[in-house]
Amino acid sequence: MVVNVAVARLGRIAPIALLIAAAYDVVLVVAGFVAPVYQSSVYTTASPSGAVTRGSNTLVGENGWGAVLVLLVPLLLTIIVGSALWLQSRGAAVVAFAWTITMLLALLNLLAMLSVGVFFLPVTAALVVACATCRSRRGRQHVTARSAVAN
């Protein structure tokens, strides 16, 4: 039932792209807590063997809770874009707003490319696909009118 409503409002591809973006965002946040991204090596010169102690740390472990906020930005923007596309029947300005939010995420990708920006690229790509393939209300009416004439 919910799937049929989403397909009717957004088309077939846009809901899938939004779902992929949201799922990837959730995985990204979880990975911030569990995936080791920092490695360290400590060389002990006091011992004759020159022992090396190796360690690793997660993004959140190394950078604190501020890293969680950064990782939540794409999820928040995905929710905003999805809501805007869901409300597209209220006018073209809402879809333009969704495109603007998507382009702001692309700008964030560019600015943060040397750190976490590269991890946000799949989310940005999914949002671009969602915005580009979202059926407009006028397009649905045009298709419906065309199919009614064909019958």
C-alpha cells in the first residue's frame, strides 16, 4: 500500500533512490562508530627489541561526537529532499528546493573531499537520481490524459 502511494506520487525510480540514500546514510553513521579508520604505531626505543605497538580508532573515537553530527548531515538532507519531493504537488518551487538542497550536498562533497566528502558521494548521486526522475504532477496528468485518449 505504502509502496503504491510512493510510486504514484514520485514515479518508480525516485523512491528507490531515496531509500538507497537513506540506507547508505544509516550505514555511514554506524560505520563512524565501528569501522577503524585511524591507525597508529608507537615505537618503544627503551627496550632493546624496539617493540612496536599498533592501534586503531574509529572516526567517532578519534574526533568525538562532532563527527556524528557531520555524518548525520547527509541523512538530514535526504529526509528534507524526500519530503520536498513528496510535497511536489504544491508547486515547482518545492522541487526546485529539493534540487537546491541536493546541490548544497554536492558542494559539501567538494569542500570535504579530502576527509569525509568522498563518502557522501553515493548519497549525492542517489539524490540527483531522485530529483531527476521524480514525476511532476503535470507529467502524471499528461500521461494519464494521453493514455485516456489512446483507449
